[in-house]
Amino acid sequence: MDDENVDNTDTVEENDTEESKPTEDDSKLVEIERTLAIIKPDGVDKANEIEETILNEGFTILQKRSLQLTPEQASEFYAEHFEKPFYPRLVTYMSGGPIIVMVLVRENAILHWREVIGPTKPSVARETKPDSIRAKYGGDDEHNAVHGSDSSTSAEREIRFFFPDTVFESTLIGDTARDYLAKYINPTLSKALVELCKEKPADPVVWLADWLLANNPYRAGVQETVESN
Ligand SMILES: Nc1ncnc2c1ncn2[C@@H]1O[C@H](COP(=O)(O)OP(=O)(O)OP(=O)(O)O)[C@@H](O)[C@H]1O
């Protein structure tokens, strides 16, 4: 178990209501996103099954840590619930044993992970989403096995909370990605693939990597630039 301290931020997010949260059906754009998943203390003995579900649902586990929160860290993480009657019990619960935190990546990761974990209360999950993680592994309304970020703002704050070195850069998608590749990669790569087929080397991947390094038009000292299509 890793007991290193987590980063503490003093940001308090706005308190989203269940009604205001978007659903997957509302989503028009496909986005590659990151979200934070926590396997809570009561879910840790089912970690293998939960991780299998994560992978089966098409997520990549980008980062993973096992740790135990101090009561202060649990209070900070759930600061938005400070005034709720269940807050003291929530802090005791979340600091009462080891947890596993993961950064998950997928198209629409935030919404999809919320769908996979199911409603907050396991009793409701068992009635309405019996295949969800909280339906299968949750206990009472407080002990619901897993957490998922509920918005991109929360995801960024929560990922930084546990992985303070994370850099958030926008990922190019759609036409922007196509334009970027067409301008900077395709001309050189096409030429490299033509040469590769002529050469037919024994280890094509290493040969291709060497060719690209030797013919990188953006490397200082390489004179020739490849015409774009
Ligand atoms: N009525 C309640 N009684 C006891 N515990 C509760 C209650 N409501 C919420 N909790 C606990 O507080 C956590 C945070 O509540 P929140 O309303 O943010 O739900 P959530 O976003 O589905 O959960 P999480 O933030 O853990 O993913 C819940 O996951 C649950 O452990």
C-alpha cells in the first residue's frame, strides 16, 4: 500500500444535482476523456472483478494507485458535501481502509463510467440498473463500492488531487486531428512506407523507426522537406 500524501487543493466544486447531470444520450460529440475512478474501501475485495468490468467497457487504465486517505484528505476530497448530514460518516468510511484510485480513458469516459457504476444508492441501482457495479458490489446507501467524477471540472480537480503531476492537454479529435496528421505526419510517413516496401527489411518496425528518425523534416540539420498532399 502506498501511504504517500496526496495533493490538497482548496477548490470546492459547485454542487450538481442528479437532475442537472447530462446523460450519454445528450452527448452529440465523441470525446476522448479522462475520468477518476475510485474503488472505495468496501469495494477493494472486488477490485479484480471491477477492473475486469473497466477493461470490458473499453476503458484504458492510464494511472493507478493504492493508498489510504487520512480523515483530513477524505474531508478535502468530499468538501462539497460538508453541510450534508452524512458527511462525518462519509469521511470515516472513505478514510477507514485502503482505496484504489485510477485514471480511466475512453470516448465519453465521464458519462460512460457514471453509467457503468450506476445510481448513487445501491438499493436504487439494484432496482433500476441491476448490472451496474453499485448494484452488484454496493451495500447500503453509503457503502456504494465505487466513485466516478461527475463532470469534466470535477474530473480534472480529482485527477490532480491524486496524481498532482498530471498535465491536462487537449487531445486533437475529428477534423483537427486529420488536419494535424495530414500536415505534419502523413507526408513523411507515406514516403517512409514506400521505402519500407522497397527495402523489405527483416525487422520492419526498427527499420521504419530508424528511417523516420534519419529523415525527420523537423529535426535541425535535415534539409529536405516532404511535400504535403
Ligand atoms: N443519503 C446518503 N446517506 C449516506 N451516504 C450517502 C448519502 N448520499 C450520498 N452518500 C455518500 O456520499 C457519496 C457522495 O455522494 P454524491 O451525492 O456525490 O454521489 P455520487 O456522485 O454518486 O458518489 P461519488 O461522489 O462517491 O461518486 C456517495 O457515493 C455515498 O457514499
